[in-house]
Amino acid sequence: MIRVLVLALALAADATAVAAGMGAAGRGASHVLQAALLFGLFQGGMAGLGAGGGTALVGWIGAFDHWIAFLLLLGIGGRTAWKAWQGEEEENQEAEGWVGLLLLAVATSIDALAAGITLPAMAFPVVPAALIIGGVTFATSALGGAAGRRLGETFGRNVQILGGLTLCAIGVHTLVDHLSHGT
């Protein structure tokens, strides 16, 4: 059980950071909560899919997953930082809508697909493990988004700029990490 919780926390880290960046960037509470819900569903689902024999999928997706995450996070983070720098209000904070949230959920959960392959070796039932991974990701993403939102409200556009740049940095880190490790 402890190993599954540690795995869940590790897998939730990138989704939580993205949710915190969204909150700091001034996204509405409902938008951040929707993101946390999708992040949790995708993390748990991808882990379950990996446990169910996603070896072939991991090999195929692994060839370009880092590029998807990089481009999405760079685009959303860059737009957020630029608008905050210019002092522009987000005229439509839901511009990314469900499509953007789904793409972010996929981008932040691809590692769960790979990690899911290890679940059967942990001698822990796969379905409860996937539920724990999803639940932990939801909880930490919701808390991260709320904390980011609070910081954004307290410190204004400087934190919004920082939130956008943080999303960009996560994207760059993801790309560099995958390219340097050959995965």
C-alpha cells in the first residue's frame, strides 16, 4: 500500500504543478477543479491501462509524448505569462475549454501509462491502485490549484507571470528530461 501511495504522489507531481500554475494564472475555481478531476481520471485510467498490457502503447506514445507535453505547456504557459505581462485580462478564461483540459490531462498522465506496467509486480490489486492514483492526483491537483489561485489573488499579475513561466518550465523540463534519457 505504501508503494502505491508513493507512486501516486510521484505521478501526481506534474499534474499538481500544472493545476497550481493554472490557479496562479487566474483561472477560475471551477476551471481548476475540472482540471483536477480530469487529471485524476486520466492518471488513474492510464495507470490501469498500463497495468492491463499497455506495453505496446507505451513504446508508441513514448516516441512523441514529451513533444505533446512540451508544446501544450509552452503554449498555455506562454500565453498566460504574455497576457499578464501586458496587463491584459483573460477575456475568455475558458478559451482552452474541455479540449485544452483533455490535452493537458493526456500530457500529464502519459507517465502513468508507463508506471502502470509495474502495478502487477507490486502485488496490489490493479483497480484499487488505479483508484488511489487517480484520487491522489485529484486531491493534490485541487489543493495545488487552490494554493496557486490564492497566491495569484494575493500577489496579482507577478504571480500570474510566474505561473505561466512555471508551466513553460515544466514543458521544457519534460522535453529535456525525455530527450536526455532517450525515452
